[in-house]
Amino acid sequence: MSVSRGVAVWGSVVLAGLVLAGCGTRLTGAPVEDRGTSAGRAAGTGVVVAAPEKVLPGAENAGKPGYYTVKPGDTLIRIGLETGQSWKDVARWNSLENANLIEVGQVLRVVPPSTVAAAAAVPDASGVVTRPVTASAVSPQTQAGAAKPSAAAVAAPAPATSPAPPAAATAAADDDLGFIWPASGPLLAGFDEARNKGFDIAGKAGDPVLAAADGRVVYAGAGLRGYGNLIILKHNNTFLTAYAHNQTLLVKEDQSVRRGQKIAEMGSTDADRVKLHFEVRRQGKPVDPSRYLPSR
């Protein structure tokens, strides 16, 4: 072999070795890094930092009295039923533009906001915020031409105010609604806290369904799974009643009804037979209707 050819072959061997060495370096380099959307690299460093978790609306109120944390499967209608409120009120108290858009983990106010706070800053039609003015906020001297009050007027005692009724008396009044049976058929199934949250009353399709007490319609529709065509009445700050599986609904939301008024016709929507499923809810919790209905 000539000297020049030997040098060329040797050079080729050396070059191939360098290439293989370079490939080996790349295959055993830095570990694989997760570049998903949940993490990012801090600017100017090699540190991978986690992205902040999404903070859901109302999270600061989780666990506080008067607030409800949304669970999987919840709808605003169900939340209203479970908390003894109108779903429309819950939507308004939480400034929900679309009542269908709530998220698991979101915390909702389910009691009315403070009436004092609401009255303290209410915008009028022009958008100007006004606040109630107390008597002590304006002195007679600030009113042009106002007469100076007499000594008798200054010394006059404030009119006596009626004392607030005791809490026990108020609760008793809330309980005394004079409920009547919403349907005349025989009882198919009684109350069972675990399996049946009310009474199932038999009847024929089209039989009248009556309001058990005076109240306001806070829901009328078929948006709550398992209840079919449903009416929910709010009677006071304590009680709701629910009337499910109807064939026809005869009242609309926000309508006032009287005890004994026909509000629906019995049916079998979302049920295995014609019947009325009737619930009494005290502060959102289902209770045994026999505690409130007259014996028959």
C-alpha cells in the first residue's frame, strides 16, 4: 500500500470514530423534560415551575355558612331545591349571566345578601349610586331657610318601637302553613330518607294536583333528572314543596298560587307508572310529609 493511500484510510477511520463519539454524547444528554401546559421554564434559569392552579369563583367562601360548593352532576335547579331557594335568586345573588355555566368546585352564595349592604349602594336609573341618609347626617343649619327646632322638639323622645318577635315564635309561624294533601289517591310509598325523599301518591292520568299551601312557583319544567315534569313552590323562608312526574303543568315560574289551587295534572313522566311524587323540604332538607299533612 502506498503511503498516501494509508494516510487516507487512517484519516477515514479517525473521522468515523469522532462521528460515533458525537452521536453517543447526544443520546446520553440531559433528561427528558415535561413541556406540557401545566409547567413552564422560568426566564433565565433552567428551573421548571408549575403553572398556578385555576382559582374558581367564590373559592374564598368555601365552607362558610350560606355558601354552597358545586358538586359533580349539580345544576342550579338542583342546588335551589337542596338549599330551599329559587334557582333564579341563586343566579342573581351570584351575578351568573348564564345559569347553565357552573363549575365543579365553584362556591355559590345560597342566602340573600345583607339587605343593609344592598341598600347602602344601589345605582339609580342614571347609574348614580345613592345611600340612605340618616337624620343625624343633616343638621338644620345646612338647610337654607330651615327653622331652628324648638326645645320641645329636641327633647321629645323617640317613638317606641315594637320589640322583634322571639325566634321561637317566628319559627312556629313558619311551620304553621296548614298543608293539605296535593292529591286524593292512595299512598304508594312513604317517606324514606335514603330511598324516597317524599310521598308517592297513586292516581289516573289527568287527575288534579293541588298546591299544598299558599306559595310562589320557583320552578316549572323538566330540567331535573328523575322528576319528570316538575313544579317547585316556595311557601316562606323555611319551606318548599315539590310535585313531580306530572302530565301537564298549569302554572308558570314566579306565579303566586293559593292552597288547593290546581297546578298540574298527574302523569308518568320519568316514572314507571302514573303517580305524584310529593316532597316537603325544610330549609332544603327533605322531611317526612306526614309531619305536616292532616291525617286521612
